[in-house]
Amino acid sequence: MPVIKWFQKITKNNKRTTSHMHTQKRFFSLMLIPSYSSGKTRSIRISFSTLYIALFAMVAIACIMGFLHFQSRSFSQVVLEASASLEQTQEAFASLQEITEQEQSQLVEGIVSLLTDINDERTRSQEEMQQQQQDFLETLESIWLYTNDLEMRIRTYETYRQEIMTRLDESSHIPIVSRALNDMQQSQDYLLAPFNGLFEYPVVSPDFASGSMEQTIEPATGQMISLLAHSTSQTLSTDEAARYLVYYITMLELALEAQKELYSQLLENVSVVAPHIRRDRYGPQLLYWSYVRNILPRNTPVMITDVRTGTTFWINSFSHGNHADVFPVTAADTAALLRTRGGQWSWDTRPVWVHIGDRKVAASMNGMPHGGGGNRGNNMNGHICIHFRGSRTHNGSWHHERDHQNSVMEAYRADF
């Protein structure tokens, strides 16, 4: 800016001088130029203002050239420093590249090692998963076998119990047996009510080798295990199948305990009623005379067993009034009857069994022939009397009727 102001000032002064000296011009001869054509010389005149401008321009150019010279030297120094820095950078880059190549090599080796480890780990994981799957299937197989065993034991208890209940029902006409059946039915309703419908599904065998089922059922144990073994069935989710299986096994265990309890109660009841059933089926029966008079055959040989001695003989019954009037069939039968009396006829009562068909009916017999109705050829004149439960004498003797009823009960309680 100062140079420009100085130049403007000089120019202004030159203009003044020019205007002032328009009548008298001043020039500066710069140099002579020979003319070869005419042999003369010429001079170039330059005005002072022009000369000043030229001088100023030369000074400015010199300054600029000096500035550029110094700048070029500074730039050269910068270039040299940049070159040195560039060389250092190149050396550092080469070193870094060498280090990078080593690191890349190490990195590649590390990646290869890592991939190898990953593959090995994946292989181990696959083997572990396969082993876990195998262990899982083996566990499921054990669970299925355990569940199947529970179901089989429950069904076995139920089958045996129902068979015994059916046999007892055949003797339900015996009061004590009827009461036992009612008690057992109440216990069954109470203990088995929580398990109604639990055992109404079929049982199938899963193929644990392939983790599938030959068939699927709903919602039995087989399907639960099939779902847990990753079968194709989608009826229930795996979690739901596991929860149901645990619930089902728990219910089976409780049901088995209930069946054991019922079976134990049944055995206790059987031990109580068995003598009554055995007596009812094979032993003497305590039947009232009002019933026996209709089943005791007339004029047909019927076998009699003396309870105290076990002696047997045959009689014929011919009158069914207040009691049965009978006589021995043959002389041998009369002799056997007399032996039970010690060889002496008497009115004493003795417990006997009257065999009517396949029944043994408890009865009482006196040993004194009386009245008519005898059989010629049996060595006995008249007849004797056989009393049953509730029968009466002809003369209404209370003591004699009591003796007969006591003998009837002795015949009933006798060991058959």
C-alpha cells in the first residue's frame, strides 16, 4: 500500500510537471541506435515520467525477484525437509509394511488355528449333542419303562381285585359278605375317584432308536414321550408334554398306592368272610324248616351224617308236619343209627347233617322209635324225628324244642 501511494504521488507530480511544462518539454535520451541503411544514429527519448515508471518497475521487479529468490530457497529447504520426512515416512511405511506382513501372517495363522479350534469345538459339540441326545433318549426309555411298569402293576391289582370282587358277589346272599362288598365299593369310590379315566388309553411302544413312534395316541404316555423324543407329532408342545408326563407319572404312583390300599383292605375282608363263604359253599347250612320242608324229598333215600362220630346212614322221610318223620332205609342203616346212640335207643337229641342234593343242612335227630310209618325189614318199629331251624314238636314241649335247636346250632358250627 505505501508503494502504491508513492506511485500515485509521483504520477500526480508528473502530471503537474507535464501541465506546467507544456510549453517546454524535457526528454531523456536513453541510447543511440545506429541505422545501417542511412549511416546515421538515432536516439530514443524517454520522458522523465516514463523513466521514473520504468525505474520503479525495475526496482519492484528486483524486489519481487529477491523475494521469490528467498522464497525459493525457503521452499527448497522445505522441499528438502519434506523429502527427508518422506524418506523417513517411506522407511517407516516399509518397516510398517514388513511388520504388517508379519502380523498378517500371524493373523492368518491365528485365524486358521481359530477356525481349526472352532471346527474341533463344533465337532466336539456335535458329539456332545449326540451323546446328550442319546442319553436323553435313554432317559426317556427308562421313564417309559417305569411308566409302563406302573400301569401294568395298576392293571394287575385291578384285575385281581375285580376277580375277587366277582367271586365275593357270588356269595352276596351271605349277610357278612354283602356288608363287606358294600364297604369295599365305598372305599373304591373314595380312593379311585381322582383317577377316573386315567387308564382308558392304549399303551404303545416308542422306537427310541429313531426317536419316533410307530403310532401316536392322545394323550397317553406314548405320545408324551414321543414329543419329548422330537417326533413329528404337533398335538402338544414339548414343554406341555413334559409337564403332562410328570403329572401323569405322579398320578400313576398315587393310583398304584390307592390300588395297594384297596387290595390290602380286600384281603382283610376276604380273611374275615372266607370262613362264612366256605361254610356256605361246602359246610352245613342253617336253613329254616319252612324252607327245608319244600326241598326235602319224600320216600326217597337221603344220607344222614352224625356230626359227633362221622357215621353216615340213609333214611326215608314220609311226613313233613311240625318236623320231619323219618325211618332207616335198611337194617344196616338202623344198626348204624343205633351205634351213634351207644347201642341204646333214647330221646336224647344229636346234631346231624342232612344231605339234600349238594347241600348239608344242619339238623337234630332223636333216637327213640315211636308211632307208625316204619319200614318192614329195617329192624326198627315206628319212626324217629328230625328237627331243623324253627321246627316244633307235636306236644309243644319247650324243653325238647330247646334241646333240638341247640343240637341244630351244634351241627351248624361243627367243623366240616
